[in-house]
Amino acid sequence: MEASEHTDDFIPAALAAYGIEADEIELAVVRAAHQTLWPPILELLDLDTSDIPLERDPDLSQAPPSR
Amino acid sequence: MSAGLDLSLREQAAAIAAGDLDPTQLLEATLARIEERNPALNAVVATFPERSREMLAAAPRAPLFGVPVVIKDEWPLPWRAQRFGAAEMLAPAEPGESGPYRALRDAGAVVVGVANMHELGAGSTGNVSVYGPARNPWNRDRCPGGSSSGPAASVAARLVAGAVGADGVGSIRYPAAYCGLTGLKPTFGRSAMAGHHMAEVSTTIVSGALCADAADCRALDSVLFGEELAAGDPRGLRIGVIGGEVSEDVAPEVREACENAIEELRRETGGEVREIELPELAAATLATVLIANCESLGGVTPERLNRLDPELSPLGRGLLKYRVLVPAIATIKAERVRTMARQTLARIFEDVDVIACPTVPAVAPPLEAPVVELPSGILTADAANVRSGALANLTGIPAISVPVGSSEGLPVALQLQAAWGRDELLLDAAEALERANGRRWVEASPPALDAEPLEA
């Protein structure tokens, strides 16, 4: 089963787990957002970032320090 | 009598300084024009004539003495709290002196109104707001862009010559593009941010100007930066062009206009065009969305989400609830992607001065259905626009949107991005582009303005 096919079960269950209520319209919005963002999130999760050192507290007004 | 209403921002300032334009007359004429034109646009959501008159009476003889401007509903004023375009914000809001307000006041400018914005800053179209949507002066059935919808519509309709917006994920550049304006997203941290309800937590949001052209942006952004953004010569400009969907999955007329503009810019500056690769772009786009969405959640609890103001749009309520479901591992990886993208950009900017691509891949979509048709198919405008807008916010680099053409009677825009701190270069490049095309696009006016007053 594709990950996105879990959406119908996952969304209400996950919201309920947090104690968050949602009406039908809100659920539809959450589902739509999930269907849009979940595939790229899965791609992001597949990305091995272990060799990328985290730039701790980066100064975003400057280029990163050269390595 | 126009009383200088149709002059540029810098022309207004110069005429007042020279004694050729009475700032009191300009203020009153501006308020009258807002009253006349705004009902059809919903660009300005609050005026306060007495406060504006008091501001003018106390204004110092500084660079923008007497120049009327509007400010996005994202910034508090001493007499009015921001509403963030929403029935409810997730952060406390109260009246106060925001950084942009102080900068404007100290420069002698007069705040004449608060401008509309997309609800909670969470959209690139401007079609959702507690005040109702702002409308695009080029076609009032089209989106003005967001989230700085009102600032853009106000300047495009010549209610004022300059507006202050904010850009967390493209929110100055998208509306500048849709409304045919020039809009600079400054380098992170360079422009005034004090008093913003997310100033302490956001790593993506900056204040910035939306004006008709680059010289006006230079003048207004100099005030917001608190330093003179000196003009330079972009001769020999090295222009980087990114392949892939950001340049290619674009409406044909937009693509053609932007490719022509890049060639014009190259010729005007005697520069060169180089193809560059940014393999992290798709991941960077998602990372920006995840980081920007999650940074606002510090004050959120499930209980709070269960008692959201019913006047908040269903879209806004649903998106707030969705944000809670984003897995922590994704936001951690998003920070790693940010590091990677910053390192890649640092290398790229050793070889090129600017990166060029369409600001948005299609012209302003209909208010009623903000979707765009691209070669790959039909996408929501938000999903399409974020591809080009997000990178600058994630990495901190400056970016500017410049009008470069027209399609379906609506503006087309090119985005230029530069290395950290090179905001001035972007303004120089934008001015070079204006010279190259004879200022054709920055001087274009929405056709509806010819038939005033606009009908509601």
C-alpha cells in the first residue's frame, strides 16, 4: 500500500491523538495539505543528511563560514 | 488636481524638499484618493486621518519628509495593533512602535493607512483575508498576490507611491510580480523587524519595500535598513540561470519574457549568462515551508486549536491543525537542507553575481480559483510560486522581483537573487534592466486607472 493511501485513517487518528478536534471542512483541508506535502516529506526523510554538519545558530545575514 | 499623487516616491520627496509640493495638500489628496479608489480594491483596510495629520505635523525634515506610505497589517502602529489579516492570531498583538514604523517616522514619512494581507501570511495569492480579498488593479477579478496583497495593490493603483510589506516565503515578491511592481526581499536581518510578533523566533521573515521601480525601492528600503543603499555599476554582471522546473515549468509567455529580460540585462551590463545547478532546490523549497510553518507554533496547544475563532477561514483553521502533524524528523532534516543550500549558494556566488528566474511561473490567477496552468499541468498558485520564492527565505539571501513583460494584460516578472548583503547589487541590476527596456514595464499603469473613479 502506498503511504499516501493511509491518509484517510492517519489524519483523524493523528489529530485525535493530540486531542485536536476538526470538522469535516477542516479535515478536508488537512487531508489536502497532507497529500500535497507528504510525498516530498517522504523524499526528505529518505535523504541521508548524516554527513552534513548542522550550522549551529547560523547567521543568516552572512554566507556560511567556509569549510 | 493631482497634487503630486502620481509622482514617484523620490519625486514626491524631492518636490516637497524643494518647496514645489505642499505636503499637507499631498496628504489630503492621498486620503481622498484612497477614499475614491479603495472601495473597488480593498487594498487599504484602515485609515486614520487625524493620526496621519499629527504624524505630518511632527515629521522631521528627513529624506522622506511628507511622503505618504501604507504599511502591511503585519506591523503594529502606536494607535493600532496588527491583525495579520486574520480574525485571530497565534501571538499576542497590541499597539506599539514597530521597527518599520519608527524608521518611517524618523525619515519624515506619513503612514496613511494599513494595507490588507493574506490571512496569517499563509498564502501567495491574497484571496483570503479577514477583511475580504484585496483585488489586483490590473484586473480586479485576479489575485493581487500575497501575503503583502494590500501593499502591492495600493502602489499599483497609485493610492501611494510606496508601501512596506514583509516577506517570510516570497510575500513581497509574489505580489510585486502580480501587480507589476518592484519588490525587494532584503538580506535576513538587514531591515527593521522590531515589534513584529515573530521577530524573536522567525528565521525567514524580513520587512521590505514595494514600489513602482528600483530607485523608489532604494529610497524606501534605505529607510527600513537604516543605511543608505548606495547605487553602483553592475557592469560585467555574471547572471546565473537555474535549469529545471523553476525556469522551465513556466507558462510560455512568462518564460519568453523572462528569457528576453535576462538577455537584455546581459547586454545592458556587458555581462554573461552561465547555467548553474542547484540540486537542493526542491528539498530547499519544502524545508522553507516546514521551517516557516513550525516557527510560529510556540504558542500553540491542542486546546488553543480547539477554540480557534470561527471567523478564521476554514483553510486557515485546517492549515494550523495540519502543522501539528509535521514530523519532528522532517524539521530537523529541513535544517540540514538549509545548511546544504547555504553552502551550495556560497559556492555558486563565487561564479555568478545574480541568479535569475521567473518570480512566479504564471500571471495572477483568478481570485475565485487561484490555480495556474503550467506545462506540467494545473497547480495551485501557492504550490507553483513557492518553488521560486522559498530559497531566499531559507538561506537569508536577498532577492528582488522586477516587472519585465505582460501576458493576458497582466504583469510578468523576473526574480534576481544575490549573495548575502548584496541588496544594493540587486537594485543596481533592476535599474539596469529598466534602462534596457526603456522603463516600459515600471511605467506601465493598470488600464482601469484610466477610467476613474473605479466602480466598486
